Amino acid sequence: MVILHHTAMQDCAAAVARLCAPEFEVSAHYVIAENGEIIQLVDEAMRAWHAGAGAWGAITDLNSHSIGIELANPGPLAGFPPFPAPQMAALEDLLTGLMTRHNIPAQNIIAHSDMAPTRKFDPGAKFDWRRLALGGLSVWPNTISAPDSDFTADAQRFGYCLPESGAKGEAQVLAAFRLRFRPGAIGPTDATDRAMIHDLATRFPVDRAASRP
Ligand SMILES: [Zn+2]
């Protein structure tokens, strides 16, 4: 898998320094600067500490199953600025190579917020997932009406895991889904949410047996 992050630090140099400082116990395979420069910090064959607690499908140790890419972006420190074009182009080049080298399908390129809905909100609402999907580097739903579908069941079929049981967990997954696929949507689950996740779950069901590193 590949997990996308934003650094939420003032600049790229500060983020690289943090990711290389042992006392912080965080790392990532790659950092991409706003100008498109790609900085590799960890060999792709090695485990980096970028994902933390969370789950996707059957995988509960995401650090052992994923490449982590940090996009330099101050996020909440600067009002969530957009991701510049050179940075997006560099990300697309990097993802194309990673997917080829490691045989990673497009649906396995996910957000940190997807696998840790209660803790993490990156890369955030400004990140252009549709653009990646148009290039075959992630997935995007078709909105086909699915009036009788169950949002939470479909979200789990796609890969989301409920952080806790019941209505609270369902709301946490809905928020993570909307952050990536419907930024700005509010209120209870509606027909558009159900249609979008039903399409994703139908076309890209997660492999619930794929938990081996
Ligand atoms: Zn993150």
C-alpha cells in the first residue's frame, strides 16, 4: 500500500529534520517539497514509522505493509493551502514508479485519514484525489444510485475499519470518507454518500485476507 500524508510543518526543511530526528520516532520513505523535489529518507524495502495505530481491511500494522509519502504542506498552520502543481506532478511520477515496482493496485493508494479516522486528517480536504484517480494512481467513485445500500457495510467492504462500534464508529468512518471524497459535506449519511461508497465497494473490494507483511 501507499499512505499519503501532509507534513503540517512550516516548511519542508523543518519536516525533513523532524523525520530524521530519532527522538521524535517518526519517519517516512519520501518527502516531496512544494517545488517538486523528492527526498528519499528510508529505503523502500525498510519499514518506516509513518502510519501508527489504525487499520485498513485486514491490515492492522500499516507500517509493515506500506510506503509512506509526506507532502510538504503546513496544513492547519497556514489555513490549509493547496498542493502546488510541481508537487502534484512529482507525486504522480513517484506513485507511477512505486506501483510498478511493487505491483500496487490503485485502490491501495490511501490517505492517512482513511486508516486512522479518529487521529489523523491528512492529507486533508485540499488534496486532489480525483486528479490522481484520473491518472490511474488512485480510485474515485462513480455516483450511481444505490438506494438500498448500507453505507457502513460498503465502507468496510472498501477497506475502512470502524474505530469503535456503533453509531460513533459509523460517524467517524463517514467523516473520513467525506474528507477524501466529499469535502464540505455535512449532516447524516445521504443518498450521494451511499451511492459513492457502494460503487467503490463493488469495484474495489478490499482483500480481507491480505494481512501478511
Ligand atoms: Zn499523516
